[in-house]
Amino acid sequence: MLQLNDKYFSVVSKEGADNTFKYRLHLNASHEVYKGHFPGNPISPGVCSIQTIRECCEDALHNRLTIRSIKLCRFSALLTPTRCTEITVGLSITPNANDYTVVADITNGDETFVSFKGTLERQ
């Protein structure tokens, strides 16, 4: 499975307590994905934002995870690595019997780029 950490983004800082985590990430504006999405006007693809959330969950839980379902995925602003070089991924992870309910946001300051709610399970 393609991993984006240390390629598409790098972790600047992370903190967590109980089931709440916050990751500060630096976006790599020179990553190959931006050459096609879109040349001269790079925009972070939605699928990369979802993958970023999954990878942060994996790091927080120290488990390999797969997305079982997505109940909400709202892209409310364009995320561009030239205008916004760093983002915050906020996670609320609730363990269930066989999986995790995840509520996540990708933000920078007061601006929200992605809101996500879904179920992830251990691989």
C-alpha cells in the first residue's frame, strides 16, 4: 500500500491524550502528485487527504488500518501546498469491538479543508 508519510507530507509535531490526537504536517509542494493535479496550480487531491487521515490514525493507534466505511467526507476549501504549507489533522478515535470510529478534520487556523467521519478496522 502506498504510504504518503515522508513523501507527500512530513510530521512536524504530534500530540495526543485519551482518544484525541493532533498532527501538524508539512506538505511537500514538490511531490509528483502536484505535477498532474494541477500543473502550475497545485491542489491536494481528496484521496490524498483521506489517506493522510488514515496514516495519522495508524500512527496514533500503532496498528495498520483500512477504511471500512466513510459516513461523511466534506471538502470545504481547496488545499494548496503553495498557499498553505502546513496543516493540522485533528482526530477523535473511538474504539469499538472490532473497529474504530474516526472523526477528523484537516485545518489551518480557522480554515477547514476536510471534515471526515468513518470506520477504520485493523488489517
